[in-house]
Amino acid sequence: MNHRGAPIAAVAVVAALAVSGCGGSSPSPNRSPVSAVRSAPSPTAGGSATSGTTPQVSSSFAQPSPAVLVIHIRGFAYHPPTPVVVVGQRIRIVNDDTAAHTWSAAPAAGWQYTSGNLEKGQQATFAGFKKPGKYAFLCYYHAEMPAMNGTITVTAAK
């Protein structure tokens, strides 16, 4: 029986199984595209690797999303008081105060959103602004307090 072609055939079978196991046209969001393709170690003969084909991995990736900006409500004030985000950046609002608060679009501010009532320890997430600009926000319950009003600056994505 001739066993010379066995290592090459084994690599071909493993490569075919690895490629067919990928399943979709894009990688899972929790796995990198490189980890989505499994490759077998190259068999060696006499210390040199056997030549063969290696599965190709696409190098076209979407830009990573910017980190979520967290705005804390503490001491009847927003922290940071004048946040800056990029278009599409998510914003998480966390109430660290003992009183209930909101993070809401100011009337006639050119945008609409409210976190709703946030009791101590509660949070809400805003999906992000769609275009650059300056947008006024406030707490519905404490709008008369200067520190419970603010403006967020939204810049173009880079």
C-alpha cells in the first residue's frame, strides 16, 4: 500500500471541513474572522512543511464602534456636563443619585428622546445621534436647576 499521498490528502480533507464549517458569509460578532477558519497543522517530512493551499480569510472589516459614553447623574448634575460623542455612538445614562431623574431632549432641541424615569441605580441606553450638531438635554423633574441641563456635541464619524 502506498502512503506517500496520505499526508497531502489528510490536509485537503481537514481544510475542506474547516472551510465548510464556517457556515455564513460573515463571521459571528463574538469571533474574529481568523478564528472562524480552523486550520490543521502542516504535516512535516524531514523537517520541512509540505506545501499546500491555505484557506483565505477576507480582510474587509467594518470600522469598530466607538465605546459607549456613560453619563452619570450624581449630586443633581450630569457627569460629564458637556459630553462629546461621534455620530452613532451609544450613550448610557446611569442614575447614581437618591432622587429620580431623566435624561431627555429639551423642548424644541431638534431631537426626541427620554430615558424615562430613572430611580437610583437604574440606567438607560440611547442608540446614538444620526447627524453632527449640538443637542440640548435636561431632566424633566429638575429642569429649573442649571446642572440638570446641558448640551451634547455630536461630531462626524472619522
